[in-house]
Amino acid sequence: MLETLSNEPRDYAWGSPTAIPSLQGRTPSGAPEAEVWFGDHPGSPAVLGDGRSLMQARTDAGAPPLPFLLKILAASSSLSIQAHPDLEQARAGFAAEEASGVPRDAAERIYRDDNHKPEIIVALSERFRALVGLRPVEDTQRLLGGLGEASGVRRLRAALDAAAPADALRAVIEEVLSGRADDIVSDVSAALADAVVPDFAEEVDVLRAVVRDFPGDAGIVVALLMNLVVLRTGEAVFAPAGVLHAYQDGLGVELMAASDNVLRGGLTPKHIDVPELMRIVDTEPGAAPLLDPVPAGAGELFDAGVADFRLARYAPTGTPLHVGLDGPAIVLATEGRVIVSAGGRRIDLTPGTAAYAQDESELVLDGSGVAYLARPGVQG
């Protein structure tokens, strides 16, 4: 089976009103358009060309839910800072909340399912900015050196030098999110307003936007501790379990394990469970986990080493590309015109449109453009 796949945009407040409409070549609605989900996740299942939801189609076929969710994501302001549990943590947390009777739709519910949620994002826009992972402390101290001598700034600098880097970062994050460091939040926010820190100009720009959009939020300090990644078109970053991340602005293709488990760490009015976040978060500092594609057959593979998903990029230029399949797959076009064929069916895709293949052994990609193909990962 090969069918078109479509969905309505999600109107989260952080979404861009223009990026997704521009990609798809349509007039903006005027509302923010943050994400388009291409998958069978019950939160927003995509619709096949025959009118069935993908969730219903897989149920009709006796197939289990897809292990992944593919999205177009368009941000114009920061998403919440968040981290996701690993598989063991998710299973234990879900079982505990089920046993305690917390409704799955309750605002304070953390584990809405028993799965982990590693994710990758590949930039489609010329620039995609994201905060991912915790910056080495010595670099953060250089940034803080350009923020002046207000008492809250000095206290933050001292706290970061008070223990080994991972322990110091853990202590600072717990303190600010628990509301015990409002002076640090206010003094850092004020210092950012007119700070000039030549080696961190882009970081200061992002942090000023965060202060503007989330005044007084403890996540301002958490964001200051994080790596800023500026992806160019086609570049990717990976957020494994426990790693703090918050996408800032830009358009991208996102692929993740099919889960709704999110532990928030600021820049949000939603519930923050500080003890549980601190239990699962990885505070070891280091460079952001960029993910370079590797050659794979007729395309390139973004290999995150995750059993739930694989993401490949193909760029046909008039010569048909044959792609073998060993399970369900979703093809999303992002540039030009991509023709997808299988089982005697042919679908023309334009940017921002997708097709779903099930029970096919091969796809043929033709035309002239760029397409991303999502499918289950290799089982270890």
C-alpha cells in the first residue's frame, strides 16, 4: 500500500505563522503553525488519502502502532526546556503513576506512556537555533564574565566553581527551579539587557529573546548554562535521554520515538517536577550532540543508534533511486518535486507533503528534489 499522508498544523503559541505555509506554498492562516505530525500518534494521527486515519489503518491491518513520529517543526520563540527519560525510567515512572491513580491527562502527570523519547531534528531553514546539552563550565564562566558584577551574577559564578562541573550544574539547576535563587534570575536577566560579550554574541541574542518572552522564569538561568547550536540547512542535532534541550527558532524535520513523556526545566507555565527532573537529567557538560549523516545506498542516513527510528535523506535528480524497505515508511518532501512509486502506485510530492508505505519491499524516488524517509530502526 502506498497512500498520501496529511495532517492539520498544531497551533502552539511558539509556532511560526509563516514558515510551514511558505514550505507548503499556501497562504498563511494568521495563526501560529508549530508542528505537522506525520504518524499514527493518538494525539494527532495523520490522515491517508482514502480518508482513514493512519492509526485506524494500522489497526485495520492488525499492525502495532508505529514506533516513531515524524514532524515538521517551525519555531519562532523558545519551546520549553525539557528532557526525556530513558526506556527503563519511562517504564518505571509510568507504572508508578498508573498505580497511584494519576489521570493520564492530569496537568501534573509526567509519564503518559512507558516509552522513551530520543529525538533528532534536521534544519530545513537556512538557520535553526537550538539549546542542547550543558556547556562546559569554563565557557559559561567566560560568558558570565561579560555580565557585570551584580550580586546574583557573582553568586552564580561562585556556585559553578563550588564543586565538580556536573555536580555544580546539578546544584544550580535544582536551586533556580526550586525558587531559591530569584536574585540570580533577576540579576542575570537585567545584565543581559545591555551586555556586550563578543565571543557569545549569538548566545546573548537568544537569551535576550528568552528574557523578553519569559520574564522572571527560572529557565532563563538554565538556558544560560546550555550550548547554543546554530544548524545550517541539512545539519542535525540529536537529543538522547536525559539531555536538556529547547528549540529556539527555525524550520526543521523532527523524528522521535513515539512518546509523550516530557520533564520540563523552565520557559513554560506548565508543571515542573523538579525532583523527578533532577533524577533523570544528565548534567555532565560537553559539546552539543551534533549528528552528521553517513552515506547509505542512494542517500544519506542520520544514524542515532536508536531502535525506534531511522531517518534518511534522498535527493533524486532525474535518475530513479531504489530504496529497499523492511517495514512501514513515511516519505516527506522538503524541496522540489519528488515522485514516489511502489506497487504500481505513483504519488507526486511537493514540499511539505508526505506519503505512507506499508507492506512494500521497495520505494522508487524520482523527480528533482529532496525527501526524508522515516522508518523503524534496526533492532539490536
